[in-house]
Amino acid sequence: MDDLIDNLFDLSDNIETIELEPEQCEKALQISQDIRIERKQWHVYLQALALFAFAEWLEKREPSLSISHTVHQEISSILKPEYANLINAVYNLQIGEFKVCLIPIISFSEDGVTIPRAVVDIAEFNNHFYIVIAVEEELEIAGIKGFISYQDLIKYKSQFQLDKDWTYQLSLTLFNHEVDELLMYLQCYSPGLIPLPAIPNNRQTILAQMQRQLVNLLPQLNNRQLWEVLTWEQGVAVLTNHELVKWLYDNSTENSQISALHLSDFITMVSQQAVNIQRWLDNQIDDVMQAFSWQMSPMRGQLSNALPSSIRESSNFSQELAGILAEIRRNLEIPNIANYFHQDIVLEVSLRIYVIVWSLPDDEWTLLVVLKVLPGNQIPYSLNLRISDQNEILVEEQLQPDTYHDYIFAQVIGNYEDKFLVTLTSSNGEVRTLNPFVFIKE
């Protein structure tokens, strides 16, 4: 083995080799096989080997900086397959107070480095240090070829070659090869001496502005990569929204097709401010509720099977809602603890939206939406009510002129991780989307 290693690279380069244990290779293989997109599994395999090699080297050289006890936690990108398959680097690896990015290369003899543009140009993925790890997978060895700080990386950026696949090509001569200095920096430096760019606070706004473009482009992914379909600016909008990246990963495998309609719903869910139902159940009037014209309806605790005359006669509003709920309750139980909210909108005709919410056992909650044509308005040719969550379109109801009622309703049940988006569409193509509903315990 030693003779073979000597023939591959010159040991006078002072490269400290790290032997990869069979169990580390097996674990790396398991991690890579969790990647659904087969062509990306090799890259993730090398990422995992680079991480295990670096963790072992750090454990031996400076145990106080060891990451071995956290390697199997979600401390970096390696255990987030939705990102590991997009960005070929192990980034946001926490070593003490520093963030570290590991760049795997496939041979000790390589004199160039391919770095994903994302870890250089996007604040969320920037790191204090970038470390090149050579992996000779067949020989089951690895080694640190060099490192560079974020400031130096940016200083030399004019020398990088930008490729169309959103990667930079740069020379290893730009890196510091004295790995003992890396240990010194990690032990003695302060992260404040290597400031990283602040994350912009307008990510959701930009994503919302690009929604129409992305809905048209992302369904074209199929078996293609992001850089083949999107501009870099569009790519940044996608990559910086973890929920959207995970949705794409779950929905754009090699044999699946992205639903443009649900994609549009999903982007709205992750880019718009949500209404926290938990506040509503506590009778709290939050800023979102006021900003989007929701009003509390005077029904809490008053509804019963008998529908007492105090409700029927208190006001036209209460009478209207009580009458609707009496009909709905023939097939659906609505508890007295439910809270009632409404707002009026114009969507081809004047409509009133009722939202009824209540909590359920086992950390679940329910959302009941009623859409009613206001008196004096003719029922439009068709009126659609759609509710989606993060995974799919859950329910679609349609009101048509020849129906008996002048309202439609839909109910969904979720847990504390679910978001629900309500979308209304009129017969003339007008669309109104309500801000997402969530249940966040505070």
C-alpha cells in the first residue's frame, strides 16, 4: 500500500494522510444512497468521506476542537440531502465558533479546485474557512490539501473562472498549505476577525416577486439541474429558501413531474407572512389579522344544536352565519370552543369568507373555510375554493349557479407542522389567495 501511495503523490509535500476506516466508507455509502437522484450519489459519497476524514484528523490533532461527537447530527449540509445533491461541498460545519466549508477533490494529484458558487456568493452558505480535502477513495485515504479564509477567497475572486454550472475553478496555489496554521486560527482567532456578509432580509420578497417566473420554469426541471433551467438570480431565490429546496427535492426526482398549480401554492406559502391560528384561538388580534382585514365574528361559545333565538335575532350577520353552520353541522361536528373570523372581498362579485378554527387532541387543529355570495349578488358561472398544504392540493370545491346553496365550504385537519393555503378563483379567471394559515405555539 505504501509503495502505491508513494507513486501517486510526493510525500515531501508534507501532506498528512488520513486512513479511512471501512465503517466510515460504509457510512458514507449509506448517506450517499439516501440521495434520490442517482447521478448525485457519487458527489455526496465524497462529501461524506471528506467530512469523516476531517473529523478524524481534528480529533487526533486537537481534541478540544473535535467534531466527532456531532458528526451524526444535522450540523451541516451533509445530512440534508436536498442541499447535498445541489451544492458539492460540506458547508456550515461548526468548529468551535467558526463555520467551516469542506471542498472534496478526487485525487492528491489535483492542482485545481472546483468550488460551488453558492458557498462563495450567497451569504447563507458563506463560511469563515474553506478547506480542500483530497480523497483517494480506492486507496481509502484522504488528506488536507490547503485552506483559505473567506476574506482571502473574496480577495482572489477576480482570478476565478466561472463555469455555466454555477461553479468556480481556481488554483490550489491560492490556498495555504500549512495546516498547523489552520489549527492555530481555529483555536486562537475570533470569528469577528473574519466577518461574513449579513443575510439579506428581503429573501421572501424577492421569491414572491419571482413566483410567476419560477412557476413557469421549475416544472421544466424533470431530469435537469437548476443551472440548466434558471438564471443565477432565480437560483439564489430558490437556494435561499430551505422549504422550497426540500419541496423540489421531494417532487422532482428522475421519474416525477412537478405540478405547476401546487408549486404556485407552495411558493406563496413560503414567501408570504402567515396567520398564526394559535393567536386566534387565544382571542389575540395580531398584526397580520388587522393588515389583511380579518374580523372576529360574534359566534364563539354561542353555537349549539338548538340554535337559540338570541343568535337568530341578534343581527343579520349572526343569523346568516348561524344558518350556514346549522346546515354544515348536519354532517360535521363544530365544537363550542371554535373561533369564527370573516372578511369581505370582491372577486367578480361581492363575497364573504368565513374561517372557523379549533384545536383537536394529539396536537392537531382544523380549518373550516366557508365562501358565501353576499345577498344582492348573482352567483357567478363558477366559483372555486382550493386548499393546499406543503405536500399537495387537499381539496377543491366549486359553486355553480344551479346549486341549491349560495355558499361552498371545505375542511382540512393538520398538525403543528402544517401550513394551509386558501385560493379562490372566479369564472372570469380572477384569483385571490389568502395569507397562509399556520399553528405556531408561542
